[in-house]
Amino acid sequence: MSLDTDVGLERGGFRLDARLSVAQSRTVALLGPNGAGKSTLVAVLAGLLPPDRGRVSLDGTVLDDTADGTHVLPHRRPIGVLFQDLRLLPHLSALENVAFPLRARGETRRAARASAGEWLERVGAGERRAARPGELSGGESQRVALARALVAAPRLLLLDEPLSSVDAAARPELRSLLRDTLAGFSGVAVLVTHDPVEAMSLADRLVLMERGRVTQAGTPEEIQAAPRTSYAAELVGLNRFAGRLERQADGSGLLQTPQGSVVVTWPGATEGPIEDVLGLVRPADVALHLARPEGSMRNLLEGRIASMTVERDRARVRLASSPPVVAEVTAGSAVRLGLTEGLTVWASFKAVEVTLVLP
């Protein structure tokens, strides 16, 4: 099973210009910040938004082609969709909601209800078959919506923020259900999310979107090895510095970016200067100080703490320095230093801790 998409669309000032290719049956996670165009691309794949230009084909079957006017209507596409807002029909029972796609394709009521009942059992919602959406919890509604997306044996499964409406307590169990379901799915699955944990636990390939465009695709390891944008670097937990590398008189390198310069170790016998170089630094390798530190650190950056988030025993601190940098320290260290948003601090890291990716 394969999916090939190259489409363009403009709506209300937003422009989508996206290419997406899945060469074999697998699960890909579509990640990006709010407004990146993820849900818009899903709507195009589902047939809900005809593209202004381009082509969509699923395993050789053309679903959209603006060159010859092809546009397969949503209910005629071999797809299943789990919408972010679920879209369960309020006047139908859970069983009837799951049976609805089969009834729409002409199956008898008995056959459709039998298949729907089997899928409700598979997703652990069999006991709620008679309940209407208003009587279901968030987790139960999610299970019913998942069963409805799968009941017609789709070749393409679209999951738009599948865990967004579920409370934190129910999320691990539903994530496990999704993982098991996707492992047994023989078609192409596209998971839309802004949560890297969700993406990396459910998908084997990541596709990153920013401002309506696909900016990078690959495994988490491939993206971590060479993130192409600041969003990609943040997603995989790395600081990213992109610019021109020049050799200094002392033999070290200076990576000059539009936001500031970073001292690095010169890459072997390479001649300089070199354009389009990436420098990567782990946030854990960035130390924070209340006063300018002394010592052998080659990179010292002063800046205001723009934001700080604490998760479990780690604090992630974003510094508005030149260039901007993210540091990761223990929660205890953050308390000891009195780190708060707006505080001016110093960040330091060694030149040898900057990993260079040459063009």
C-alpha cells in the first residue's frame, strides 16, 4: 500500500503547498505547530477539501487530479477518518454510529450492525453499544469513533489528534489500544498530532509541517541527526544553529548565524569558509549561571529567560540570547538558582559539544 500526495490549496489567506509520500504500508505521524496545515492536509486526503492544484493517489488509484478534474467524493474513498472532534451522530447509538459507514455503502442493516458489534468489542466498547454519544465518556467516545473509522476496512486511515479529547488518566490505555490497532493495520495510517511522545510511540516515520509546507520527513533518528528547522531541532530536543562556518586564527571554527555566532571545533582538514552548516547542541550540555562564569567555556551567551517549563525532575529553559538557546537543568537546580521567566542569566557550552552537519 502506498500514498502519494502533491497538492496546493489556498483558503482564507492560508496557503497549503504539501508533498507527502508513503512508499509502503506503515504509520506516519504528521507533526507541526498550531496553524501548520496538518488538519487541512487531512481534509484534502479525506476528500472534504478539493485541492486547487495537484494530485492524490492511493496505491495507484487516483483520488484527486486537478489536471483532468478527478475528485473522488469522500464517501467513495477507501478511507477511515477519526476526526479531532469525533463527529459522532448524537441521535444514533454507539452501534449505529459504527455501522453508519457500511450502511452508507449499501450494506444491509443486519450485516452492518454485526460488523459494528465486532469492532466495538475489539476496541473495548462492546458494553456501550446501546448508549448514545451524550451518555459516553471521552474515552468511550474515542473508542467508538475509532471503531467507526476501521469498520469498513479502509486502505488509508486518518487520525486527527486522536487523543486530544481524552483526559490524562485515560490516555495511556487508549495510546496502547491505538498502538495495537495500528500494528495490525495493513494500509497506510496518517497520524496528526503536535505531541512528539504520541508521534514517536505510535508511528515509525515522522513528517514535519510548518506554515503549510512539509519541511522534513524521516525516522526520529534521521531527524535528530540533522534537523532542518528550529522546530525540528526543538522537537527532537536539540539546539540548532544554521549559518556560515569560518576558520579563526586559533584554528577553531566560528559558525555565524543571523541571530549570533557560535564557536565550534573546526571539522578536520576541511577548507573554509563553508555555507549552509548546521551546529547541534543538546540542551543538557548547556549550563546556566547567574553571573558571567570563568573558565574554558568557548561559548558564553547572556539573555533573558523567555520561557521555562518543568516536567517531572527536569526544567527546560529558553533563553532570549544571541543566538537563542535552550538549556535543560534539573528541577532542583532551577529552584536553587531562582530561575524565573524574565530573569537575565548566562548560558555556557563548550565548542566540542557542538556537533556539525556539513552540506
